[in-house]
Amino acid sequence: MPAHHSRRLVCAVVSFMLPTLCLAAWVATPGHASPRVRNIVIMISDGGGYNQAQAASLYRYGRPDALVFQRFPLRLAMSTFSADESGATAGYDPFAAWAEFGYFLRNATDSAAAGTAMACGIKTYNKAIGVDLARQPVENILERAEKLGMATGVVTTVPLSHATPAAFVAHHPDRGAYTHIARQMLMESRADVIIGCGNPLYSDDASLVPEEKRDYQFVGGRETWDALVAGTLGGSRGFEDADGDGTTDYWTLVDTLDSFRSVAAGSAPATRLCGIPRVRSTLQQARGGDRQADPYVVATNTGVPDLALMTQAALAVLGRDRDGFALMVEGGAVDWAAHGHQAGRMIEEELDFARAVEAVVRWVERHSNWDETVLLVTADHETGGLWGPGTGGPEDDQPVFNPLENRGQGRTPGLEWHTGGHTNSLVPLYAIGSAAEGLPAHVVGRDRVRGPYVDNTGLASFLCRRLGR
Ligand SMILES: [Zn+2]
């Protein structure tokens, strides 16, 4: 790709197995304004705030900031608040947030409103999937990319029709309408890749369930599933042709671990790829056993891919499009573990997410480059109010926010949960790729602790501008 970027990102990645390497550096080079970026990858750790990432890094490396994305060259914060049904927003106050302990517990977004903000660039009400306050559909970034001839896809560790992937593909006033949303995603979108859980035939432990216990809601109902299995599921009228070649594109269903591996290795189907691993609600987090156990103490589900493999499969398909692609990848169960105050499983999920980020970085370095591809890593909101031991404060006094307690590599750090729900805390926003230089222009404030932050709606504006042309 051309050298006409005003700055050029020189990446010194040697191997992501080494935790200490210097990832990249910004080097100024003369030139013109950035052209359209070719590939966009946005990766969302659902519920993954600063301390979720730190907990995972402490466990894996014995250091709080050694995950691949924590070392990306551009590191900002992001506000996540949503609107209420009247359209009012409480906003984020970078001073009150640290002056009053209860502040971050109020006015939290859900994943639907947050996903819609990032995908469509609007503040909307909790539960809204790609619709505004008047419940009207708003174009999302993947639809914009489709219009430009790009390939698009979503990948998640939770059901494919869950809030975050739905917000990037579908439009519905209520996130809970899974059957309807899944049908929209599969039959009324032009997405080329949809990968996520929700397999009706399998349990949370990845074992076959008897017929009477099958639940088809996450995949759009029994009829949709049967057509998917038969290879006869295409788009509804007007959505038959996902890639614009004039013929109907049917979904190819991939569900076994081996088939995910072979797609990732390059034997991608000629048509659209729908990946639904053989497990119900999430790859690993919802499995049985002691949910409070330390990471990996309870044997993990076998026969299912991890997020990295599913992401590699998506990249193998999307990477073939000459016009580039836009891909959203979600680590969806970080949030679920955090709701349940399951520190061990939260760490497992955040590390699974980090490995998927590593897989994207490797793909870019092998098959693309950081001038034509931009990678954003963020969260839709923080879940659990996760802090170090001794955090808190009386309402009338200066609160204390303690860091997680490092207990060394392979050990769960000392931590405390302060809510069973979401918080209005800022979340991290990390970026790599030349195009990321445009991100600081979207900064809307400066936080006392986290530094400059953009708003989640700014992410959509930034991406839209990157797609410009
Ligand atoms: Zn949640």
C-alpha cells in the first residue's frame, strides 16, 4: 500500500509468544492525507474494563499490562453511557467519577445500546438493536462497508443473535427478540460471515441434548435451522446476493472443530459462512463444574473452537474480498463471568479474547499490513465494578480505588466486585494501524485517571471517515 500517509506505523513484532517485546512505534513520514482504509477489525471484550484486562494479564504474565492490545501504540479511554427512552443522557463526568464512590454504579449502558453506539454512531436506549429513540433503523458501519463492496462479518463467543453482534448487523427495538433478530441477520442482511454460539442441538457442556430440550431461538427458529443445515438458506427477497455477483448466496454451515480448522486453513466455502459451534450459549463460560474455581481448574469443553480459531475462519473468508472487509469480533462471555463474579472464568474469557487479538495481529502481518488494516480493541462497558482489595468509601468522603493485587503468574490476583451489573466507568480503547492516527481527533474529554477519552459514538464516526471515498 501507498506511502502517502502522514505518519507511518512501523511494527516491530517478532513473536506474540514473547510477552516483553516492543510492539510498535509511530514514525512520522511526510505525505498526504490518509486514503480509505481497506480492512477494519473492531474487537470488543463485552464487560472488559481496565481491571478485567489487568486481571488476565496478571494471571498470564505476572504483570498488569502485558496483553497484546495493552501494548498497542494508541491507547485512549472511551465513555459508554446510553440514553433513556426520552433521549436524555447522564453523560460521564470525569471528576465526579473519582470523587464519589457510587458514581460509576449509575447510568450504565447495556450491550445493545453500546453496540448500537459503536456500530451506528447514535446514543439510544438500553435494549435497542441498531435503532434510534424513535425505534427507527439506523445504518451501521457494516452496512456502510457493504455498500462500498466490502465483505463484512461478525464473530462472537455467545449466541450469534446476542446484543453485540446483533447491533452490527440487525435492527430491532428489543434485544430479547432472538428468533427475529437471528432471522434478520441470516436472511435480511448482506453479511458474509456470521459465527457464534446458540447451537440448538447441544448443551452448555457441548453434549447432545434430547429432542425435547432443543432450543432454536438463537438461530432463528426450527425452520431456519433446518434450512441452514440443508444448505438451502439464502437471503429473503432483496438480500439473496451477498457478494454482488448476481447469484443467490446460500449459507454454508460449519459446526465441528475440524471444519472450523479447515476453513481457517484456507478451504473456505465459496458462499457465505455461518459458524455455529456445537455448544449452546457460550464456548466455555457456561460449562458446569465449580464456577468459582481458578482459571482452567475445571476441564474445558472439548470439540469446540476458541475465539481465535473462529476469528481465523472469518478472516480466511473475508480476506478474499478485493475491496477489503469490516469485521466485528466479540469476547462476549467476559461479561457473563463478571455478572456472576466468577474471577477464574472471567480471566479465562479475557485471555481467550486476547488470543483472538493475537490471531488478528498475526493475520495482518502475514496477509496484509498496518497501512491498509486498522485494528481497534475496546469494550462496550465494564461489568462488575472490578477493583483491588480495600476499594470503597463512605458517601461523604474521598473514595479509595485500589489496583488489583498481583499474586504472581498463574495465580488469580486479589480483587473485589462492587456490583452484579454494568458500570458507567470509562473503558479502554486500543488501536493499531496507520489509520488510527485519526482517532485522537474524536477525543471529547480528559479523565483524571484514564486520560483523554472518546465517546463510543465517536468510534462509528471515526470508522465511517476511514471508509470515506
Ligand atoms: Zn452484561
